[in-house]
Amino acid sequence: MRCALFAKDSEHVAAHEKQGAHFRILKDNLSLALKGIAKFQQGSSPGWHADDDNPGFLLKQSSFVFVRIPFHLVRLFPSDSELEKIWKIGSLIKTSEKSIMHISGSNAVKKVFSFINDIDFCEYAADDPSKIAESIISLASTPSFSGCCTKIKIADNDSQSPYDSDEIKSRASLLSHQKPDSCLFKMDYLMDFAENERPYEVTNLGIVCDDSEGNYVSVGFDKTFAAQQGQVSAIDLVPTRLDDPEAAGRYVLHLLNEFNKYKGSNDILKMLKRLLSLVRFLLLKDLTERFDILFKNSKLLVESEINEVNRILQYITAPTKQHCLDAFDTPIVKQLEDYRQELDLELQKAVLKEERYFPGGVSDEVYKLIEATDKKLKEESGGRLYLLKSEEGSDV
């Protein structure tokens, strides 16, 4: 919490002025606390080992998989077999052999969210932009998997399939680890695996880095957070650290901002996911358990999955996307339609369960959770961090 207050007050301070005495004391205390938490997690999580060189991270090796993840995600991480699949997918989509791959997002809450068919990667790509462009074109045109690339974004420019190779080369040539508006690229995929009920939606966010001095450097590091990433690369180089007080604080502020962004929208699930990430990171166990109960006993997740399946069906059956449909090795439309029928039955069960567990309605339970989280934030921050202003009522 103190890291968040430091980041809040230092937001408009020059970078070189954020490394003073307060920062050093905060960093020492944070590093010490993270080491203790990681050791505790090691003792209660078989197979995981505290990373003494990178406070707050834990390590695991299984078969050909090497993993390094933040302390608060250990008990939620996918099983060894799922990790092997994730490792393989990361190998298929990375743009450079020099890249350091991470998974992020909802993959890290597999044990809570029963429907996880999306995988978000973050690739720290230390390579020449021209080589990155060649890889992007190859992945978009001739992927080595059953499925297709649905969208490419280089800097702020989106491209929908089918793609213009010359245009991609031109845009990628402008990528630079030194320019905030030109340090990122992103590729979205639909990937099918025979044992899965529907295609994976795979996203790879690439951060262009420079490794000329033996470390990975990029202005793009400010656009991601170590606390929401699990490294899936057999390497001991960690681009972003957990024991950086300013970065840890920015992550808390980011989640609060995301909450406010979705609070007034119809996407209640995204709002709740941000809050769940917040209470997990702050180790608020009682609140975490209440969120778990809400998700397991409501129709929120099933409804979201039905919407996703409908969206994928609409995409791949569009007349302009026949080339994408042809890229699958299986009859993907029938597979999705059958799966949607299964989900309709699951929804009926979820509705009955929701009525039984939340007689006052899910909205009432959601607001109680928001109030409880808000109260805890205000207590721990002297009222400076909050979800609800004092004049806000129960219409949130």
C-alpha cells in the first residue's frame, strides 16, 4: 500500500528524482517482505522454490518447462500439463529465438475461472525490427498450427486479415525500444487443439527491447507489470522486477483506474476481475475467498463464455474470413455450435445456483464486495486510496 502512495505522489516527478532516501527505504522493506512471502509460499507449495535473486518470484521446473511467477499467483497457476501446452504455444508464436516469453491476464486464475480458453502472452523481443517484421508476416500468413492470425497491431495501427506484407514491413521498420509510441506490437490468434472444447484466443503483446549491454531495456516496460506476468522461458534474465516500489505502486493504481473505467460500463466481469487481481496482490485473503464464492456460484462466467463463443462464430463465418476458417484442421463451426449447446445447459444450472446462493441478487453481492474492498483500502492508506467516494451510493 505504501508503494501505491509513493507512486501516486511521485507520478509527475522526474525519473531520476524518484531514487532518493524514501525510495531506498521502501525498496529495502519491500525486498525483505517479498523474500519472506516467497519463502512462506515455498513451504506450502510443493515443487515451487523461492527465487532469492528476484524477491517475490517463485520458480518451478517440470519436464521441459521452466516457470517464474509472482508470489500471489502460485496457488492459482495452471497444472503441469497445462503449462506444457502454454509453453508450446509460446514457442509457436514468438517472433525471435532471443525473446523472453511471459503469460499474463486471466490464465493465472485457472482454478477460479472454469472457462479459460484465452491465453495472453507478453513477449520481450530483443531483435532487429526487420527480423521481427519477417516473423510477423510468417506467423500471419503460414502459421505452424491449426488456426489463424486474426489481427495485427504495430504501434497504433491495426491490420485485419488478410494482410498486406509490404504494409507490415513498413510499419515494423519504425519499431524502436526508445519510442513510447513505437515500442509495441500485438498479434491475435485463434488456435485449435483437438482436446479443447473451443479454439484458444491467443494474444501476444510484444515489447521491443535492446539487449546490447547484456540486459533487456525498453521504454515499453512502463506499459506492463511484473505482478501480472509469469515467465515461461528457460532463462534467468528478468526484464521487470517485483521489488521496484514505484512499479509495484503503479500496478495498484492501474487496477484502481481499471476498476473506475469499467464501473460505469456493462462489463461487470472485467470490473470484478480487476478487483480480484487487486485483493490477491494485496494478500487480502478474506476478500479473495468472497470473490471466489461469487464467481463459483453465479452465472457471470457462463454468460461471458457464451458471448465469446457467439463472437468467434460470427467472426469465422463472415464471408471475408473464409481463409481463416480454411486454416483449421477440424470442423470448427460444428465444434463451436455443439459447445454452445453445452453452455446453454450450464447456464440453466448456474441460474438456479445463483438464485440459491444470492437471494438478494448478484448486484447486491457485488456492491457488498466493492464496499468491503473500499473500506480496507481506506483503512490501509489513511483514506487516500479508495474505490468509492464518500458521496457515492449503492447505485454503483
